[in-house]
Amino acid sequence: MKNLDTIVTIVGIIYGVGLILTAFVRNKFTEAFRLDVMFMPNPSEATRPLNLVIGILVAGYSIYSLLK
């Protein structure tokens, strides 16, 4: 079971980095990661930094879990 936990944690790190990239890079791949598009009624360029904050939180928690 420890191996599955490690895999899930690494996927969390990758997703967090993907969210961080959506704040800076604009292409088809990163647009698929945007959380503001999924949860906000009117997403725009002004809501794009929300992905940066959530990405830092997800990646940070995953790295913390991996090191713990």
C-alpha cells in the first residue's frame, strides 16, 4: 500500500505543477488544467491567478506528504 501512496503523491505534485504552469503558459495542454474554468461562472484572465495559488497549495502539500 505504501507504493500506491507514493504514486498518488507524485501525481499530486505533477498536477500542482501543471496548475502553476496555467498561470503563466497559455496553450491547449495547460488550459485543460484550469480550475477556475470548472468552478467559476465567468472565468477570465483575472481569475487565472487562482490556479497559481491552488497549484502551490496542491504541490506543496504533496511534497510535504512525500517527505513526511
